Amino acid sequence: MPQSPTKTFGDKLSASPLGGGKRNCYLKGFTIIKTTIAFLTSFIIVLCISAQAQSDFVFPFDTTSRWEYDVISSFDPYHPGHITLRFLKDIKMPNGRIYKPFSDGFHTIFYLRKDSSRIFQYWDTTEFIRYDFAKLPGDTLSEIFKSPDGIVILIGSQMKIVFGSSKKVMSFQSSNAMVWDDVADTIGILNFNPEGTDVMYQLTGAFVNGQTYGVTTHVSKIMQLVPRNPSLAQNYPNPFNPSTTFTFVLPSRSRSIMTVYNVLGSVVIKLVDGELDSGTHTVIWDASGYSSGIYFYTLQTGNFRLTKRMLLLK
């Protein structure tokens, strides 16, 4: 019985005993498989390169940097025309997660936490993804309030000149305008819109990781400022439901007590009682288990004592 000739990869198959039809079918199938594998390999490589390029994006998140903003549009005359922000020390929010307040020392704009390439924002006892630097333009990041009106989308990523340097800038927006931000690699947030306001802030200068960008007159003054006396800011938000934030500044290490009272003068809760270092401190009160009404909060440290009023409105 005649033996079929031995073939090696690459030999012509014209003499194959399988017949022309079957031979062509196998050849076509083999060609399709090779083409598909090559396409998938190239596609995966492109995705990996793109994702790697995006995930290399650096969002500064340290407590030594400062960012200085000017108001570029406003329908609210009570908002400041200038603000200098920094990240304060970690605090635990009512949802059990740790965040850094992005604050001017008295009012907190955002509570943010960083998880790999994603920046989460605390909001109303939960959180949503405000930025994700591993996403591609057109990708959806998250939904605010689980509502179609609050979808956060990465709308663009491109190289731009920022304070004389070429930087990757990623633009994020939400359909309800709660997020309308541009963020620059290694510099931070270039402009942002605080939730629920008609105010847009634009970065004019920054001191980030030891490097100065733009005009930093106010930043330098704030960095050199050492408070002489304790101070206590008005809680924010106020009125509130169910949680609010207290911010106070200590000029030196001292024993500090912060207490919440009801209208009868009875102690509701003691939020702080112990030795605290100098600097700015932030405390959260979750009043979920308390009824609506007027409350008072008092800070006592050394000979300093100050009481302010707040409203829990459910």
C-alpha cells in the first residue's frame, strides 16, 4: 500500500491525498486562525500599552503640597475670589473608609482617597470614583447616587503645556455637572467645580513635591504662617444631614476637648478628648441617630473656649 509522503511545515500541499477541496478548506481555516491570533495579539498589546501609559499618571496626594486657585466664573458672590488648598491628615468617615480632606484649613472641598489609579470621593455616607487614570477617553467611571444623571466620564486625555511644561491632562465630567475637572500629571487638579455650586476654580500656582508651578504668592505666605491662637471654624455643611465636619487649628500641642450639646445644655457626645499636635484638625460627627434641631459645639484647649451653633435638619 503506498505511503503518504511525509510533510513538514511550509511544504506545498498540492500533492496531498486529501483532495483539492478538503486541502483548500484546511488551508483557509489555518490562514484564518493565524490571522485571528495575530490580530488579537496586536489588540492586546495596544490595550496593555494604552493602559500602562494611563496608569503611569501621577496624582500628588501628600500633605506638604499646596494648590492656589482663582475663581473664573461665579454666580454666588459669597464664594471667595481666591483659595489655597492642601490635603489634611487622614480621617475616618462614617462609611468606615479613610480619606484625606482637600481643604483650605476651615472648609473642606472634597474628601478623597486613592486606590491604585482611582481617586474616590466621599459623598453622603457613600463614595464614587471621581477620577480613574487607567481609563481611556469615552470610558465611564462611576455613577453618582446610582442615577443616570450622575455618570462620570473621562472625556479626554492629551498633552498640554501647563506652567511651561508639557504634561498629560485628563478631563473628567459628569452628566449632572457635579464633576467638571481637568487634572495634570504630577501637578494635580487644574480646575474644578465644587458640587452644588456655580463656581469654577482654576489653578494659578502650586507647590508640589518641592517644585513650584505658576504664581504662588499666597501659597508661600500660607506655608510660612504659624497660628498664634487656637481657632474654630463653623461646621460644614450647616444645616446638615446626617453628618458634618468640624475644623480647628492648634498653635501648639495641647489637651483639647470638643463637645456637642443640645439646646438644654446637656452633653450629647464628646468628639475629642486628648492630647493633639499643633496644626489643623478635622472631626466628623455622624448624627444619624439624633433628632432634628439646634445643637451647639464647643472647643476647649488651655484657656481657649469657643462655642458655635449648628442645625441638624432631617
